[in-house]
Amino acid sequence: MKAIINHRGNVKVADEPLPQVKSNFVLVKSLYSTISPGTELTALKRMPENPSPLGYSAAGIAISTGEGVVGIELNQPVACYGGPYVKHAEYLLVPKHLVVPVPAHVPLMDASTVGLGAIAIHALRQANIKFGESVVIVGLGILGQIIARIAHAACARVIAFDILEKRRDALSSIRNIDICSSMEEIKSKIQEISSNSGVDTVIHCAGGKQMDLLDESFDWIRDRGKIVIVGDMYMEFTRSKMFLKEAQVLISRAGGPGRYDEAYEHDGCDYPIGYVRWTEERNLREYIRLLAEQRIEISGLITNQVALPDAWQVYEQYKHDPGSLLGAVIKY
């Protein structure tokens, strides 16, 4: 089978053996996989000597299931998440807790964003935003766009910010989201919706060295508010600003509890729901439910679709002209 690899910082197509199904795993024939620009461009910058896979979010058809797999039928549409099992490849061998059914009426291209959806949901759970609370979302790449849509669907008051006009425009069709292009606009909106007391949470989906932006966030939140870091952001800030608000600064790690736990992912040992309400699998299922019930609409975020041999072009576009595209999928 064909798969995309990162070889010394270059995107290449490689031949790999077809995986064989085993207990607690599902063999999936890929139809779409979504490129995650933040994670994958960071991986390319590391320039590993040994070839490594790219990608972590896909959708396709379940063509074989191993012993211990329940709830997944043969030839059923599915969505799956989580490297190294999920990657940009024609076939995927995925642990049962990282693959979920997709209703027939949900486009599989949309469902291939399930990994980004789980990450967005977990970020909002880390923020613990309740009905009627307010959130500023900084950075409107595809992940920030999804977070804004889910927060809005959950009836939070959303202020969204990006310096790129095309990204702001992509959110403009949703009513009652305040979209800002400058820090001054953000301050004005916060004063308007909070009577100058500050928002409950700021979620950062931007990356890089952003100390000024992070410091500014402490001025935006209310007393004992939260700042949640989702992007690959250097966590440098002024301690006195954090102290003044007794703020919480939180990291949101991937798609939820279970991620990177070999017993949960590889071995298939679930966490009891009474102790861990929202595992990564349960977050995956909730994201697909949001799509199925049309609580959110994300097809407009997928602006580029390429075949596997041409995928390198999208990575180059993300590197050199990131404002020209939002979401990109590989079609198999």
C-alpha cells in the first residue's frame, strides 16, 4: 500500500506492507484523511533521520474486525484518530477505541476531521465552559474554527480572533459570534459582553513565541479565569499577571483521556465511565454526533482536496502561504 512519510523534513510517498487484522483492532480502507497543519508542519521541521508517518485523522470503510471488537460492522463507514495507528495511508490498522461508526448521511470527507474534532472537544472540556459562559478563541486555523463552532453550539458566548481576513470570513456565516481583527476590538467586545469583568476562558490555538499575546490574555479573563493552550505555543508569561487574577493556565493534551496510554489504546482496556466520563473514544463519538445532527457544519472549512501523490503540494502551500487555505484532505 501507499503511505505518506516524513523523511528528513520532506514529504514522500512510500510503499508499506498491507496491515493484517488482529484482536481488538479494525482494518480500515481509507477514503479520506485530514492534514493537521500545526502538528504535521512541526513534525517536518524536526527532520528525522528515520522515515516517520504523518497524519492522525481519517475516515473510510471497515473491511475486517478482530476478536473483541463490538459495534463496528463489516463494510461500515467509520472515522478514526490517533497516530501511529492512523496516518495518511491507503489502509489503516486501528485499535477499537480509536475508531467509531459514521452514519450513512454524514459525508466521510467531513468525518475525516474527527481527530481535530476530538481535540477541539477536549480543549473545551479542559476549559470547563458552562452554559452562558464566555470564551475568547485566539487563532482561526481549522482547529480554532472547529472549537469556535462547538463552543457556539454549546451556547457559550464566543469572541474569535485572527489577523488573517480569510480565516475571519470563514466564521462570519455563524450568527452571534463576535469576530475580531485586533486586540482593541477584543477588549471592546469583552467590555460589552461582561460589563468589564472579563471572559471566563481564553483558548489559544496559535503557535510559536507569543509572550505578548499570552500576557494580554490575563487582562481579558475574569478573576480566577482560565487560559487553555491548544496550539504549539511557548508558555512564557509574566508571573505577576497570572498572580493578579489567580488564573489557571492549562494544557489541553490531544483528544482526551486514554491518549498515549498503551493499555487503553493498544490493549483495548477501557476506563469505567463512572470514573472517566469523557475518554478520547467518547469524544470521537460526540464529534460525529454533532456532524450527524447538523449541530455544526464544517464542510466549508475543507478548502483543498488532493490525491495521495500530490499531497506534498498542500504541505508546501501551508508552509509558504498559510492564509490561502484552511482545511486540506487527501482523497484515496
